[in-house]
Amino acid sequence: MNSLSFKPTSWLKTVKRLAYLLAFYPAFKARFYGMVYWTQERTALLDRLTKAYHLDEEIHFPPDSLD
């Protein structure tokens, strides 16, 4: 049996993850999706969060994704 151990994350990382989740759900609702898509395609505001991880038709996770 494989035993996994997890170390607790910092409070700042927990707050950042919560903020991400709170932003994620409305962003994919039909009412806001058009605005988010326009922002992604026409501005550089979301480049760091979207295009940087989809450069070669593969999804690349950020280095801290397993923290």
C-alpha cells in the first residue's frame, strides 16, 4: 500500500488558493465567460495564467502545483 505524506502549506498559499477558487467559478459562468475570453485574447492581463501553460498543445503545471 502506498503511503502519501503531505506537509502543511503556508497561510499565504492557502489564501492564494482560496482567491483562485473564488475567481475561477464565476469566470466560467456563461454571464462572465465572454468577458474573460475577450480579456484573454485582446489583452495581456491573463497571459501569465493561461497562455504560458499551453504553449505546445500540452498542459504544463506551475512548479508549485504539488505543494
